[in-house]
Amino acid sequence: MDKIFSTQLQGLLNKMNDTYEEAFEDASRILAQTITSRGKIGILAKGEMEGVLAQAIKGVDRFESVVELEEGNLDVLDEMDTALIFSPSPNEATCCMAADSLKGRGIQTVAVFTGEKRDEDGPSLEDLTDVSIDLGVKKGLIPNDRGERVGQPRLLMALYAYYNLYFTTEEILSEHE
């Protein structure tokens, strides 16, 4: 099972890197611009994506001036700042409302979410943010003995996306020193 999981996970990582290479660069440019202009980076995470907060706020590899965003404190950001949203779905209500509010106030926003089927009639982070990255986790990666697919590495993929943003932003910042 470990070999199957590893192979499938590597496939997801490769697909995300290939599909969203430009999005990672665009998002990292936005983050670098925020950092150089001494703005804040606000991070909102819901569901299992809240695991990213520990790394982003308390981890060794974290951005400068990071603040945790919640529904009631979106006003801590202004036009000089950037919001990063980690959502378990492109249609998660709290994340979509936050993105809409931030967009209305002129705050650049980057969304990272899972690849669940989009609700065509409702709001979507893809439409409400400046840059969006779909993690591509739609189902379990390995079949079990009962014929079910298990092993949905949503948080693992979200942390990988965070690190991709972190390293690319650091690279951009080092080029402009």
C-alpha cells in the first residue's frame, strides 16, 4: 500500500506543479510585493486545511508579518496586504464570503483548495480571488479490501503548496536584494 500511495502522491504533486506553475509564480510575486512594501500576509484556513496554520504562523519556514485571519478579523488587512486562503473546497461558504469581502476592499487574495466538484451556481474561490490553485485531491489514492478508495492527502498537498509558495517567494525576494 505504501508504494501505491507514494506513486499516486507523486503523480498528484507533478500534476499540480505542471498545471499551476504560473499560478505559483504569480502568487509568489504578490506575496513578495507585500513583504517588500512591509504589508501583512493574512492566512485563513478552514476544515482540515487549518493544519497549514501551524506551519505558517509558528513554523520555522514562515513569512514575515503573518496574521491568522478569522471571519471577525478580516479588517486587520488593508490594500497593502495579501490574504492566503486554504479551503477544503472551492465553494466553502466562509472562505468564499471572506474572499468576496477582501476583494471588495481591494486586497489581493490567493486561494488554495481541494479539487472537489465545483457548484456551478454558487460562488467559487476561483472567481473571487486573484490567484487560485487546485490541489487536485478528488478521491482516495489507494483501493482497500472493501473496494473503497482511501488516503486523501489534502493537508499534505496543502503544506506542499505552502512550501512551493514560500520557496518561490524567497527566491523572488533574494533576486531583488
